[in-house]
Amino acid sequence: MKKKFNEPINAEGMLKNMEIKMSLKERIFASAKSVLILALAALAVFQVGRLWLFDITNRNFFLYLQARFPPSAPDGQQAFARPFRIITGAGDGVFEIMYSGIGESQEWEFGERALAAVLRGGSPVIRPNFAQAAVPDMLARPVFLYEYTFDMCAETFARALGQRNASLLTNEGLHEFRSVAIQPPSEDDASLQVFFIGRNNRVWQFALLPGTRRFPAEDFEIEILPVSQNGKHFTAGDGGFIPQIPPEGFAYYTVVAENPFRNPQGLFTLTDIRPLIEPFFNNPATIIPSMSGVDNIITFSNLNTMVRYHEAYVLEYSSYRTIGREASANLMADFSVALAFVDADPHVINEFFLHSYELRGREFVFRFNYVINNLPLVFTGPWYSATHCRDPLLAPIEVVVDHGRVVRYRRIVHNFHLGTPAWADAIEGDYPFTLGFPISKDSQISLTAMVGGG
């Protein structure tokens, strides 16, 4: 029933309604105000954190955190199984070699998938074959050859590929190997053939028949195209691969080595070097600089950390923090810590790969070589950091990890990039060798044939 216009107004009821509406508005306003305050606080924390971590003289904690708090899971375990080069052949006797971009390549993506499948469900075909003809025979079909610079432990390799064990290999007496060849399925042979090659060309062969629910055939479909004759290609020789260099030679780019620690006047000073070493310290304000006139060593240190710049262009980091027992001391975990530490160094700009490792007491020592423009960039001998150095670098990067913590880190300070075009003369001789760049103290590096590395 509608009210009449001349009925008396209930003033008390209207007042209560107004109070209820005002109270609701106040609560909404208060809530909105709280949300705004929280948002502003979060923004302030973000901006202060970004200012401290990124924008103030490169003061960041990344290297410190990697050294002090190793990852709980071995994130670098897959990288441990990654080869230093992949050789691809279409079965026509011509091959190409890949050094750069292996981790993101379809060749290694296929290799990881195929090797993991073989370790799970493969079958042995033959036990060690000592015939020298075994390796050339396996290269006569389309093939991927994955090579390592050290003896790869079968058990470690299996764990790096996410498998529980390497019983398929170890039950056949295969405990270490230097390379793995994979022949994808073809029209003539529907099985996946895998050859593990040890020292003295000892060969273990395994097979996997794709097509089951566990191993769908489409997971192993990959086409290996013939190598372009216009590009850089190789042929197989006795014990390696031979670059096919035209009689007139070939053009290539030199490599330029640059020292970021040298100022525009070509000098090395405490003021110029300090900003470049601050990422190694959790609090740059505590750094104490000094210079040795005897050994020409520039030192930056605080209570727990020391970074030294040696006269022979070597940067050395040492940590003196107490080593706990939070992380297990094992190869895969320590390699993950080493890899993360190098990745976090803002002045390592070139691609690198694991060259060797060793267990020294309770410490693992990992050494890495560089790659540039699909060619290796390596030492040709020990690199001495000073005149009376007794512990030279054996590779451009060295990381020492003790129980999950980086206690020492050394590397040459140079960055490398492509320089000017140059011409390489033909190399006489029909023997395996590797083309690469030998690192020296020169600013410009020329391509060289490294005998015995083919």
C-alpha cells in the first residue's frame, strides 16, 4: 500500500537509515585506505630493494647468496650430462661439429630424451668390441655423436638424466665412457641404437624399440640433413675428425680479448677495479682495499671474503665463512653450486662448458673452457698468475666447492668477442685435429689447428 503525501514523516527512522549508510561508507573507505597503504608499502619495499640490489654501484647479493646458501636441489644436474660438442652426420661420410648453443639445441634435446629412455628400457646388444672398425661402422648411418673431455661416470650420467641408476650399463661392465653415438630409427631399422665408447675405442651397444606407451615412436622422430658443402665440414679419420679446408684456405673472424678492469688510460687502479668486484661482497661498505708493491696484487677484503686481482690478469675469490653441514657433499650438488656461481658472475659474458673436474680431499674442483662462434677457446698450457705461482690455472675458469659452498673461484679476467676478418691458409696433412682459439695474453687471437684434439 502506497503512502499518502500528507502522512507524517518518521524522522527517527530516517536518521537511523542515514547512520547505517554513513557507517557502511566509513567501513568501505577505511578498507580501501588500508589496501592503499599496503600497496604503497609493498611498492616502497620493492623500490628500495631494487635500488639496493641493482641500481647503487651494482651492489647485489647474488654471488654471496650462491656461495652461502647452495640450492637444495641440484638444478645443474642436467648440465653435467651435457657434452662439450655434438658431431652430426647424415650417413654420407660428411659431418658438422657444434660447440655453441648445445643446451638449447634440438640435437641435445633429442639426445637427452633418447638416452633417458634407453637407460630405462633399453637392451644390451653387444659387449665391449675392441675392433678399431667399430666406430667408423656406427658413423655410416645417420648419427649424433656426443663427446666429453673427461671420463664420464655411468652412474653420475644416469642421475644427471633423471634416472635412478645406471644398472643397464654397469651390469655390462660399462662404468666410464668418453662419447655416446645415437642412431635414430630409420626405414631400414625401427630401433634406436646407442653406442657408448670408452677408451681404446671399446664399444658397448644398446637398443630400444620405440612404439610402446612408455616410448612413443613420435618421441624419436628426427631428421638429420646432409651437411652443406659450402660450410665448415669434417670427415672421419683414424681417431678423430679432419676439417675439410679448401686448398686456397678460408676466411674467418679473429677473436679480441678485452680486459674490463683496465681503465681508458690503460691503467689498473683501486678506484676502477672496486666497482667490478663489489658483487662478490654481501656489504660493499665493509670492503678494505690494499695493494702489494712486490707482487702487484690488488686486494679487496672484509672479515669473510677476499678478492684479489693478480698481475697476470687473474681474478681470485676466496671465502672464509664457516662451512656447515646443511648441504650434502656430493658431486652433483657441488657442481650445481659451481655452475650457479659462475652464472651469477656479471662479468662472465662468454659461453662456457665443463672441461674437467677432480676430487681433492673434501673439495671438488671444476674447470671450464670458453666457446665463441661455434669454436673452442682454450688454454694451450698452464696460466701462471704471478712469477712465482705454484698453482697455475689449468682452464680459464676454476671453481672449488667444499661441502656445497664455493670457497675459491679463479678465472682470467678477459672477455672475448669477434674481431676483424682474417684468412687461414690450408693445412697440409690428413690427420685429425681441432680448429680453435688458443687463449694468450695478446689482445687479438688467431685461429689455430690444435693437433690431436679432433
